[in-house]
Amino acid sequence: MPSPAAGQVLVRVRSTTVCGTDRKIFAGQFPGTPFPHIPGHEFAGSIAALGAGVDGLAAGDAVGVEVHAGCGRCARCLEGLYQLCENYGRLEAGHAHIGFTTPGGLAQYVAVPTKAVHRLPRELDFDQGAFCDNIGIALYAVERGRLAAGERVAVIGSGAFGALAASVARALGAARVALVGTRVERMRRLSSFADVLLEPGDDVPLALGGPPDLVIEFAGTAEAARQAILMARRGGRVVLAGSTGPGRELSGVDLGTIVRGHLDILGSLANPRGISRRGLELLARGVVDARPLITHHFSLGDFATAWQTFVERRDGAIRVMLHP
């Protein structure tokens, strides 16, 4: 059991999940990760203890955690862009990427900076609270795309982030939302997240009643990024959010498609300071429901089975929830 330092709280983890990014961490694609390492960046729990100087929180509070805690002093942090902190990986400078550069939530207890903690609305349980970081990432991608009410939206990628982005777009007033994915067994669970579910070869403009104004890519492949750029209407916006690790290069796109199409191509990395708090309110109001994404439950002691269930996508696994 770690002891919370000044400005930290000790969280007793109640619900925690594994994510595709954990595979990238284990593969060594994040050079800032020290080993041995405790992963886990999607979790919720209750505050067990407070470090020195902590106020506004109390022992017993139910909290969710967003994983980027910036130094708070650099130019990017002063803009609220904690995920772009110029002191990334420097714990002594006040930066923490929870579950990446510092110990994460696949544990019974974890000490985290208070600036990464959000008190859960009373309407949410710990399982829903474990989506604190996910909902922030999805909301940020939609906001990066400058969605306006009444617009048509296509989301590529039928994982947790794609499903949440589609649901967020509907909650924020999109006229019609298409979710494009390849895993049939997974797509069956996602009918409530979009107006229409499609496969990559389907006619998206026909399904939406016209080319999408906004395309959001969460599949994490070069082909998905290419499809997103080719799919958007002229003058539309494309948000690429899936390829967070190295090794994927975009090819097969004529630059004239972007220039003559007058497209805005936007990258979207993680979530800036505080956006998860607003995302939790969407969950609390019920306009976005993450619960259908939870496909399995395990104890933390059964991590090996939980990991294989997630990696092999057994029984259409999307989010595998563990309970320490």
C-alpha cells in the first residue's frame, strides 16, 4: 500500500479495466514507462487517505481518475493541455501519466495527484466511474471536431472509444450518427450508441442522408485514417484519434483530396485538464451510457484470464472489468 505524498490521495480501487494501450505499454512502445510497472489507467474507487496539503476531498469520497496530470507550469499546461506537458515523465517536476510513467490502477491501492481526481456524481457506480478517462477522451475528440447541432457524423472504430464518441455526438445534437466497425459480434452490443451500424464497405453517405460533416477515427489503423479522409464531405472535418503509438504511416491519400476538399484534419490526443469532469456529467444524466461496454467481470487475482479474454476478444469482449 503506497503512502500518498503531498498533493496526492490514496485511492482504494474498486473497478478497473484493461485497455488496448496496455498492450502497447507491455510492448515497450512508451519509452517513459519504467519496469517493473503497475499498469492501469481506467479505474475508479474511494479515497482511503489524504496526503499533506489536500483539501476539497475527504476519505470515503467516490472518485474517478483521469490519467494525465501535468506539471501545471509549462506553456501547454497553462493552456490546460496536460496531455502535452513539456515536462512529460519528470515526476520531480510535477508530471504524472498514471499507469504509464507512474503506477496505475490495476492494484488494490494507488496514490494519484489530486489534479487527476474527479468526485463521482451520486448517480454513478464505480463501474461507470471507471470510464472517467474514456469519456473525457471521447468528448474531447468530438469537441476537437467542432460538432454543430444538426450535423451528420461518422465514427470509425467499434471499440469503447468509438462507441462513446458516437454516443457523445448524439448527446450533443448530431442529426444522425453512423458507427463503422468490423467485428460483428461486438457491433451487436452497440446498437444503442449510434443511429446506424455499418461495415467499412457500406455506403456511409447513403446511410446518413449525405456525406458526413464530421468523421472521427478511433480504429487506430492507417487504413481507417485513409477511409476517414476520403469519407468526409467537402469542407468537412476529420479527427484522427486512434493511432497513439508509433509505427503507422498514412499512405494512399492524394493530397488534392485534402486541399481541394478544403478539409480540416485534426489530431486528438487523450484529454485535457478537466474535460473528464464534464464527461462524467453526460454519464450521470444518462444521455451517454457506458454500461453496455462492460462485457466481463473478474477479480484482480484472475488478471491472467481477464487479460487473455481482452486480448483474444473472447465472447465479443470490449471492456473487461476487474475488481480488487
